[in-house]
Amino acid sequence: MAQQHPAGWYPQPDGTQRYWDGVQWTNHVAPGPATPPQGKPRDPRAWYTRKRVLLPALAVLLAVVFFPRPEDSGPVAVPTAEQTVATTVPGAAPESSPESTAESRVDESVPGEPEDQASVPEDPDPQTSAPAGLTAAQEEAVRVAEEYLEFGPFSRSSLIEQLEYEGYSPDDARVAVEHLQVDWAEQAVYMAQEYLSYNAFSREGLVDAMEYAGFSREDAEYGVAQIETDWSEQAVRAARDYLEYSAFSRSGLVDQLEYEAFTPEEAEYAVGQLDVDWMDQAVRMAEEYLEVEGFSRDELIDQLQFEGFSLQEAEHGVSGAGL
């Protein structure tokens, strides 16, 4: 089961976006533009929620510094932790004593404005001012990770990889995921349920798929163990899926199911539940071979026998294909 793209949102022909979990499509659909950038999953958040919190803070600071209030006669110097001494601004009011300067700073505060907004904390550091000791980027990564977990299950490693794919550094992605309170074993249960809602799996095949998605063997085994399913019926479902896409002989279909880790008993049971005309399957396979390569009649009969058809079925198939 080869992974073609990382988990994420991808555009659909009808203009919506559908969520790819890294292995298969989920049933999560979201509106989106008809022509998003090719090859990159779209962020499910609105554009304005993807801006760093430093941008609006910087805009407010610039507005305070460069735009005087209407009642002021000239530019106003904003007191900060670094500006502990009054400075002279060209064109400003005449110099005053340190005492009067201090008084004017008190008088310049906006009536009714909360004190915590009127004052500037000492040594502001955007990288350490976020709660819980996280940087602003890590805080945003936490929010993004939580959003992804609302749309579908993830393993710990696949969620970190998804955040890195979204542009967060490996350290920020790791810290963000470690900050979450997630039961990864329960995520494995949800993932197993989601896989079975779209594809047929053997028990061992589902465990392997879970490991491929980044779950530990222990979590994968736990997730699959919580699923109530009849693995023989899963084999029937898988056999029907195979016959929709390709022709098989009876023995060839049994072999294919065993290759997908169904037990011999499950594979035999599944094929026995199908109503299949193996003669027609031989004709279909003969036609499939002739579409890609040239064969003589005898060569094609031999090929069909190699695929598990009987001599009678193989001769019927080749004749039905026109040889």
C-alpha cells in the first residue's frame, strides 16, 4: 500500500476539498476554491486565522507610535522599558523638567483605558510570552493539530509529519503534538474503524496498515482488537472488490486473498460465497492480455493456465477473445 501524498486536504473536481489521511480518502469534505495550488493540501482554516499573532500586535504598536491623538499638539513619545529617559523630538513642545515630563505621561493615558493596556511590560519577548511556556508558533501549531484531530484520526508521528508539511519546524511540530492530551491507542481504534468503512482488510493486513500510518505495533494491535467484524466476510468483500477491477481464476483469487493475509480458510470461504462464471473470467483475462501484448493461441492458453484456469477454461477464454 504505497502512500502517494501526505495526509491533508486536496481539491476535488466539483470544487470542494476532501481529506486524504495518508493512505486513503476519508468522508470529510469542506468547501474550497475550484483551483487551489496543485500538489499541496489546502489548510482548512480561513486565511485570517493562519496569520501569526505578532502581526496584529505589531500593527497596534505602529499605530500608537506614528499616529498622534487629536488633542495632542505634536508627536507623542511612547514610554517603553528601554525609554527610561525623556527624549527631545523636533517640532515637539518645549522641554520640560523630568518631574513635569513624568506628570504629562500620567495625564496622557486615555480615560477609562485599562491599566494593563496603557502600560508596556518590560522586555517583551514574543517567543516566550505565550502561555504554558510555548512560543507563538508552537501555540498556533497546537491549534492546527487540534483542528486536524477534529476531522480525523492520526498517529503521533503522522500528526507531527502533517504539521511539518504545513510549514512548522520539526521542533515546533513535536512540541505541539506532545502538548496535546491524546490517547493514541484510541486514535488507533478510530483509524481502524475508518479504514474498514472504505476498504476490506484481513486482520493482519489492517494491523500492517495501521503501522504504516505511524502507530506502534502495540497501538495497532489494540485498535484492531476493538473492532467487531467478521474477517471471513471481510474476505468476501475483498474478493468482490478484486473482481470489479480484474479477472481471476478461482485458484488465482484464493491466492490473492491469502497474499493479503487472509487465512486459507477465510480465502476459501470467500470465494465459495461468490457467484462467478469462471469461463467468463477466462475470456476477460484473455482480452486483458491481448490489450497489452501479442500472443499466439497456444501461448495465451498456456498463460491462462499459469493464472490458474483449467485447460477447458483457458481454451474457452482464448476462443472468446477471438483467437
